[in-house]
Amino acid sequence: MRAEPLYLMRLGEIIQVTSVETYVVRLADENFGCLGQFVSISTSDATIIGVITGITHLAKEDMVGYLSQDRKIKYQPYIEDYKNSYAAIHGLGRLSCVEDGGVGGGGVCYTIDKPPHLDDAVETAPRDDIVRFHTICGRPGAAYLHALHDRLPLPVILNMIRELEMAIPASSGMLNLVRRYAGQRMV
């Protein structure tokens, strides 16, 4: 189980918006991000809460294997361009900057009506935002998981549940039931 980060970590920036709730992020470092990790994308009027659904590492074919270690040092300015890492993000909903009451109460809305822009920064979601997003009328909840069980792979959902257990330990009983249900539905 991963430890909760002590600070917000910038994962990268959005390079493609496929739909209102699907984005591609170029990661700042190939070691950042994991499946099921909650992310935060700040926009002008809200914060979009999303989850990493896939990670891809690519290397330009014309550079793979051609540079020896001593040449890598000589061509250091060019070495940064030969590999890139990307994360696929699925937007779950938004936290309004203004406490508008939303569907979930407290400025939480489990739909996204306006996608983020290209080059918007993507960060790990802070624990407070995860708790606020998953609190409905003062009680923990993740009703959107039922709607996503057909669209997200089982490992992503299971890692999301693990992240939620770390952020809201009091919800572990409910999340055990959700985990069991997700496993039965996916088998």
C-alpha cells in the first residue's frame, strides 16, 4: 500500500482532451502516477477530480539502443526528447470553488459539463479534496463507482478503493462490500 504524499505532486499537463471526461496527460517523470490514483485538475471555476486509468511509456524508435552511456553524456541536451510517459485520465466530477450545493452537497457535482484546457496542470489529489468529493450529506459515499464498473478496468477500481480507504479509514467496511461486489461483477 502506498503512503499518502505529504505535499501536492505535479504529475504533468494535459496534452489532449478526448471528451468532456477523458484526457491524456504528459507525465513530468515516468515514475509518477499509478492506476487508480486520484488526480486534481484546477480550472477557472472548479477543480476536476479524476483517476488515472492507464499509463504508457514510449521511446522514439530511431533513438532506442543507439546511444551508448558515454554518448548519452555528450548528447545530453537531446536525451530528454527520446522518451515520454503519458497517463490516461477519466474525470469523475468536480468540486466547485463556490459552495453551490451541487448534487453531492458542499459544491460537489458528479458530472463534468466543461472539460479542462490543454496545458492545464494535473496534480495528485490532496486528501482533503478526496474526502470532500466522497462525502455526501456528512457520510462517506462513492455512488459513481457502480456507474463506472463497465467503463473502468477492475485493477483501476480496486486501486481507487484502496486510495479511498487510506483517505477515509472510517469507510473501510462499506468499501469492502464495494470491492467484493466489483470483483463479482467483473469475473
